[in-house]
Amino acid sequence: MIRTASIAAAAAAFALPALAGTSFTAVLTKPVEKSDSIVAAKALWDCDGDKCVAELNRRTVTVRTCKKVASEVGELAAFSNEKESLSEADLAKCNEAAKR
């Protein structure tokens, strides 16, 4: 019984960080006029000024996710999380989907 409990506790210690979201930031080329929230990429994005932020259940920055955000808020100047950001070439691909 104790052995099973310790194995379960060890498994939870590894699994819980994987469940935690990663903070993403989208920098807008045109600031929003007032604070707003939008839903994109299965997350609620809080937008204020030239930034929108959200917690996503993924760890990497992708063009696909960026396109989902850009289609809701418009052209982006940057798209990143705490560890990485899209390259200029990938950002250009992302902005092809930008809301006009």
C-alpha cells in the first residue's frame, strides 16, 4: 500500500507540470482602443494596448497558433512565450491569416 502511494505521488509530481499552462504574448501592430478579451487557439486572451496574453496548454510557439490569434486580433508584431518567439519569416506566414 505504501509503495503504491509513493509511486502515485512520484507520477503526480511529473504529470502536474505538464498540465500547467504556458504564458504566451501576442504583440499587436495596432493597439486595441480598450481592454478586451478574445477567444483564440482554445484560450482566453486578455488584450490591453498593444499586447494580448493567455495561458495555453502547449509549450512551443507555432505559426499555426499564431495564425489563430492573428485571425481574431489582426496583424502581429511579435508572438512568443517565456522561452521562444517566432522568427520574422514565421511571423510573416502568421500574418497572412490576420484579420483585416
